[in-house]
Amino acid sequence: MSEPLPPAPKKKPLGVLRGIAAALGIIIMVLTGGCALLIAGGGGLSGDDFELVLIYAGPPFLVGLVIFLAATRLGRH
């Protein structure tokens, strides 16, 4: 039999500013993703409409994702 894995090292909890930044990133992602779904779900989308949804909703979603990942991952040991 193999040996059990050692427990993972515990990370420090998020501070107040990191928590606020993570929440802000989540809010940005939810709002832009939700608006994109509303636009895309409004009826039959042609290829051009789908590209417009990606162009207008993609960059803000990625900004929210970067904010969230930076708040939760960078500098934590």
C-alpha cells in the first residue's frame, strides 16, 4: 500500500483589502457574464451577434477574473 499524502500547508486567510478586491472581481464577472447571457439568450444569434457579445463582455469578464486571481493567489504562501 502507498503512504497517505501529507496534509497541505495552510494558507493565510485573506485580509480585508484582498477580500474586498476578490468580491469586486466576482461582482464584475457575474454582472458582465449575466449581461452577456441575457443578450445571447434573447433569441437566435447570428455569428456576428455572438462575436459582438464576446467583444463587449469578454474584456470586462477577464478584468474581473484577473482582479479575483490577483487578490486570492498573488503573494500568499
